[in-house]
Amino acid sequence: MQLLVTECLGKTLRLEGSIAGWQQLFWDDQCVSQIDANADSDTFLHQFSLQSEQGELQVELNGTLQWQPFALQYQLLINGQEIQKKSLEEKDIEQQDVIVREKQPLKFSLVGMAGLGLKLLKSAKVIKVLFAAGSLAAYSWLFSIEFAIALILCLVFHEYGHIKAMKYFGLKTKGIYLIPFVGGLALSDDKINTRWQDVVISIMGPFFGLILSLACLIGYWITDLEILAGLAVFNALLNLFNLLPILPLDGGHVLKSVAFSINSKLGLVACALGAALGIYLSYKFGLALLGFLLAIGSIEIFFEYKRRHLSQLLPLNRYAQVVSAIWYVVTVGGLSAIIWLVGQTGNDALSLPLKILGS
């Protein structure tokens, strides 16, 4: 995690570290000091020398770092003279831009090609229109034009919840992409700094879906139009699927953030159990789409394993862990309640989501 960014002799001085205690200090892209992992002490001290027009300068960065609740105090000295003194809290870290160091030349790999393809996808605005048209055509072919329009409405409202959360944290967004037979994507140009950002951005999609289903259900009670009941129940089922604790679904991201904030081993076990659940559901119901998503989630779990001791994301504190769990349970409960209520109408089509859950 990037802990602070400041200026030193016209260049950027950046401290990076992880909850394990590992720290590196960068002067622009040059690593000038490193501290190995040490969970027994909250204090840190970095010292290095710089050459300038005034001769050799002795630079010192010292301070204290507490992870839960997060608090950072640091002091920057040059030749024994204090240049800067500052305190940072979790809100300050959320608002920092993630600075990516200069990358090494790319080597050919499937992962690299997939990343390049994603960048092309994000940069081409015309793709949005093409994918939206493709989604409308695909769902119209499978079902009907009316159902396709309703489904796309649900997907867009869900993804707008993610976009709204990204904007709340000040992240730049690339908009919503509708992918035929897959669903939708809400993309951002910026990277997150905290697990709390990951939780809020992930759960806001299904939470917006819950709001839409509630609005449709109330409209159905007022007007007795079954199309509103159908929209409410199938939208609820769609968002409930997204809350499965399986990466890369929204529920998997909530599970990952909470579990990794408690312990990296617990995080890996929780993600692996989620993947096992996904394999079981994919086999039981013949869900090819879920199998495809599991392949993507497996890559994400692999990278979490590789960086389990060097995670740059600020973990959730105990309060945030509880809030995240309650928010998740309430959203799942609300969506399930809507499916149950509509399933009591006696209409076979409207009770289908309830029968799916019952199976």
C-alpha cells in the first residue's frame, strides 16, 4: 500500500508497505531504503543520502504506523532540519492516487494478452454501443424483446451502483459495458487503496439491485401489473447470484476483503472454499457461465496468494468487518425475501426463481 507521497528536492518521495511490516522508500522510481517485515514494532526509520548542488544531503524519514485502527505519523528531516511533519488516517489513504512505477518491457503471455485486450476494451467507446446492441439482440433471440429490455435495465442499474460507489471514492470511471451472455462491467481507470473501497464498490451493485426490486414490487402492489412483479423477482435472482461468495462475483470480493483483513491464511481458505462451492453449483445446475467465471476467479486467487504478505491494500478494521458482514446479510436477506413474496402469488412463471432456490 502506498502510505504517503511528498516532494523532496523536486522529486517524489513515496513510502510503500504492507500489513506484514515490510516497507520500501522510493525517490521517484529508485528504491533508496527498505525495512524488512517486523510485526513487533510500530516505529520505522528510513535513512539515505542524496547528491545536490549544495553537496551531500542526509535524508531521514521516521514515524509510527498503526494498522488497526489505521494511523500514520511521520517526520521528514534533511541534514537534521525538519522539512515536513504530518499525520494520516484511513480517509486520507482512500483519497490518494495509486502511483504505478515504470513497468519492465512486456513479455508475451496469455495473461499479458488478456490484459492488453482489456485495455483496448476500456479505451474504445464504440465497443459500448456494439456490446449493448449485441446484448439486446442475444437476449431477444433467447427470450423476447420485452424481456431483453427489462434484463438490460436491471444490468445497467446494477452496474450504476458500482459506478456510484467509485465516484464516491473519487475514482475515475470508464462507464458501463454490457457483455452478451455474461452480464455487465463497471470499469475504472484508478486503483483502490483499501479493502473498504473494494467492499463498498462490490456490494453497491447488488444493493442498487435490491432498491430496484423493491420499487418494482411496490409498483406491482399498487398497480397489479405482473410485468412489475416479474421484473422485481428476476432482478432479485440476478443480484442474488452476484452475491454468491465466489470470485470474481461481487459476493466473492466482499468475502475476500473481510477474510483477508482478518488473516491472509483465512482469506486464501475462504476464497478456495468459495471456488469449491462454485464448482459444485456449476456441475449441479450445468452453468457454463459460472465455470467461465470460476476460471477468472482462480487467476485472482492465485495473485492474492502470490502477494499475501505484500498486499498494498489497507485492511478492514473490526468495525468495518462487522458492517460489511451485516450489509451483505441484509442485502442477501432482502433479495431472498422478494423472491419468496412474489413466489407466493401462484403464478408458475413468477414462482420459478423460488423453485430454483428451493432446488
